[in-house]
Amino acid sequence: MQTHVLRRWLAGTAVVGMLVTVAAGAPAAAEPAATTVVSVNNVLVAADGPPKWVSLRLRGDQQVGTYAVRVDRSAVMSFAAVDQGDDGEFCTVEGAILTCRLTIGSDWGSELFSLAVRATTDAQLGQQGDLLFTVTTPDGTTGTYRSTVTVGEGVDLATERTLTLDSALGARVDVPLTVRNRGTTTAHGLVLYLSGSYGYTPSKRYENCEYSEPDLDSSSFACTFDNSVEPGEVLQVDSTFGGTVPADSWAPNLHHSYALWFTPADWAEYRSRLSSTGPLGPKGSDDALTLVPVSAAQARAHRQTDTDSFDNETRITLTVDGDQRADVAAEGATITAAVGDTVTMRVGYLNHGPASAGPNGQRGLNIETIVTLPTAVTAVTAPQSCVDQAEDEWQPGKPGARVYLCLARGTISVGEQMGYEFDVRIDRAGGKDGTVRLRTFDGDGAVADLDPANDTATIQVRLSGGGGGGGSLPITGTPIGLIVGVGLVLIVAGALGYLLARRGRIRFIV
């Protein structure tokens, strides 16, 4: 079974087109248990709205084997329909009780089990009840967890489906996002969420927006507004909401960004899936981002949920004109050690510029580093950014491989280096040299950098005197100035892109 969190939130919301792992929220009012092994989310449903998904998600190190899940639906059946969705084949039904058995392997994913919840047509605003989950793990640990189902008021927010922008290196571009109330009920409060490609974060930080940490490459942000939107009314972000394309960008390029509008209650529900700690990060200190015109309507008491989430997303496409590329050069190593010794080996690549390198935009230069070890050495440790090229299963940092495929996310400016650090053991004298080979590509496939001739370097072993024994000896060669090891990145054509950028990439400006 595959994870369904993004598809299932609001019954298939077009949520940012993201290929990311969505973290589970905190467990909802869990009964005491020996170990908290799962978390479960609460849901807000509307009588005229789509189903929502309640998901049990594994926390921490998952156990391989059979999980028994008992679901008591009796407290919600008077106002909500609850069914097994995609997991029905694992369950039996007896009245209000579902009994499910799921046998999982190491590649199962974090989502254990999920249920579709829909309000009945006669459901009343404010009705509330708990789904009671009893989970028994393969090692016999049993815990009880509750998911609260609440009936809220339905509203219908909408926005333009696409926004096409053009710019050039060093130029400014406005991003005029709008939101419309196309329903018959006033919407009270709004949240705007933007997400995009690796390495991007805005430079203008509004006081009503919360931002992902600036040292992380996933730099989403969300802005909260107190505005009420009357039926038929349209609001737009103010004129400060714009960006510039930095002069060192790879060009020509194409950036895809995604902006979504939420009710406050729907945002709280979605945010719990983005982070177990709640907010994305600290708020900004610049003057608040505003929506114009501003409505002064008084908010109602009942929480609101969007009844049609498929029209809440704007896909923003920015085309950057120009002709600027980069040359990345592979950097090998010379290991000097005795047979039996374990030494540190650092390999990677250097960006000669003039453009920055990294997975920024559809045409940005992505670099896959293929490290083939000399035949006389064994990798004792490997970076978490590297996997065994011969294995189908993703096991970052696996020791003992002969050929490693390494990817690290982030923007590499002119003169900066990207490095991967291995501990290698010298097994014997002789053998063939190793290599560091760069594979350069963009969102559409293979693409050459400015000088493909320097995309391969050699890893040599020189035996020193002395008698081994596992000591740590120096290695010669160019030192790597930027060792990241930040994890394997999945780069998918057109999947993500912000009009905002980290460390000088498309920045928001005043």
C-alpha cells in the first residue's frame, strides 16, 4: 500500500504537487500506552463538503510485521459516514466496529491505515465525536488513540488556476495572487501557503507570515490574514509581494511555484501534517502583508472548512530569459595509508561559474556524483547523501558498496565546493584506481555544463610504510570547503519551484 496523505487531504486537494514526505501530527488525545507508536489526526467536515481522511501514521522506527487495528465508530455514526477507503481489503465490519490486520514490510512507508470521513446530509454545525483506535503492534504493544470528528461550516474559496510571469537576470517581477469567495457564505480569515523548489526562501519576511528555517532548503512559508471575504468578493495581495531574479542565476530557466488558500481551520489541519511541531518557523519582522480591499465583517463562531479544494491552488510559472551557465569540475583524492589502515576520503566537485549550480528551476543544473571506489579499499562509512548504486532499495549511508550515487541539495555559488566524506579501509596493495564522475542534468534530462571534459577525476591509493592497525592518516588533494551531507534529493521535472530563493535566489523585495 502506498502513502496517500497528500491525495487524501480534503479528498484529493491539488496540494502543491509535492513529492515530499509529510510528517505526522501529534497524536490526538492518546490513551496511556507502553509506547506511543502511531499518531492520528482530527478532521473538520462540512455537510455539503468532500470527505476528509483520518490517518494512522507510524512514529519513529517502525516494526515490520502484522498490526491489528480496531476502530470504534459508534460516537460519530449519527452525523458522519466512515469507511475504509483504499484499506477495505484488510478489514472486517461488525456494526460500528472495524477490525483490520495489516502486515507491513520495511518499504511500507509511514502511513499505516486510513479512513474516509464524510458528514451526513442532516449533520448539524458543531456536532462532534471521537473515532477510537486500538492498535496492537507486532511486538504486542497496545495503545488507544482518538481522532475527533467535527462538523463545521462550509465555504468555497477559489483562485486563478495559473499565473504566467516573465523576467530576466537581475529584474523584478510582481506576483499578484488573488482569492475569491465563490460560495454563498462569508469566509472569515484566510491563510496563504507558498511552496516550491529546493533552495528558495523569501528575503522580505512579513510579520504575519511564518517561515521555514533559513538553513533548510525546503523554504515554504504561510501568511495569515484576518480579512473576511463576502460572497463574490475578490481580494489580492498588496504590491509589495514580488521578487527579483539574481544576477548569478542559471538562464534561460523556468520556475514552477504553487500557492494555496486555506480557511484557518483547514490550515491548522494541514499544518499538523507538515510538521509535528506546529508552525513552520519564526515569523518575520517586516510590515504585515495585506489583502486589498479589506472587509470589516464580523467573524462567526463556527469553524469553517472549504467545500471545494480543487480550485484553491495557483500554479505560477516564471520564465527567466538570458544565457548564463556554469562549469562544475569533479574533484578526486589521493589516499596515503598502509594496508589495514582506515582513513578519511573527501571527494566532490567545484563550481567554476559563472552561474550558480543546484536544483533551482526546471533548467537549473543538477549534479549527480558517482563515486567508484578503488578496488583495493572498502567503505567503512558513507555519507547519508549517498546510496549504493547497485541496490534497488534506498539505504542512505550504507557501507561496503563499490559504487555510490550521491546527491546533495542546495545552491552552489561560484567558487563553492560540494563534498562527500567517506571512511575507507585499505585492504591490500595494488588494484585499480577509483573515479569521481559527475552526471549533469536538468528537469528535462541530461544537459552539459560548460566544460564536460573536467567532469571526471581520479581516486588514487598510495601505500605508505608502517604496519596498519586502523589508524587515521592524512589524505592529499584539494580540500572540500562545503561538506553538506544533507540527504538524498528527489528532483522531479516541474514538481516544485518558488518565486523566492535562498541565499540570493529569487528573493522577495520591499
